[in-house]
Amino acid sequence: MPADDPRLFGGDIVIPGNGEGVVDTRRAVLADYVHTCVLEGDSRPDERSVGLLLEGRINRSEDRARVLFLLGGDAVADLITELLRVSLRASRPELVSDVLDQLAERWRDLHA
């Protein structure tokens, strides 16, 4: 069953003064579907933007959430940078290796 009320899902990252993050995964969306598109014209006539659709099961629930985010170029760059930064900063070398391998494979697929 899809959850159309955004108050039904959530989760949070809290970063206190010491820089160590605490993650609350209750009601976080466990993303299993990602889709993107470029929006132009009527959707945002002032600029190009990217639509980022994330979908997945809500943690500790059988409900699903489907959320569309509209991102300008600055938000796209921020998202990519933050995801790469956290992957590279991780103390788990296998995560870094997996991310870099997946990026290389997908980059090859784009140019195939």
C-alpha cells in the first residue's frame, strides 16, 4: 500500500557538535527504486531541473512511499558530492570499492 501522507515516513540524521552522526531509521524509506528525468518548459520555466523519484518500503512497516524531488543544478551537485564524500569517508573499504565499481560500470553503460 503506498503512503501518500509524508508524515507516515521519515527517519533523521542528527549530527551533534562532535561531528559523529546518529541515525534514526524508524520510518525511513528503504529505497529500492530510483528514477530520474530532466524537466524543462512548463514544469519549471525559469530553469532546467532534474526530477529524482525515490520509492521503497517504509522501515518497520509494509507500507511503501514514493516521493518526487525537484532539484536544480546546485542541488544535483550537492547530492553527488555528499554521496561520494560519505562513501569515501567510510571506514569500510569494501563500501568505497563497491561504490567506485558501480560508478565505473554505470559510466560504461552510459557510453555503450
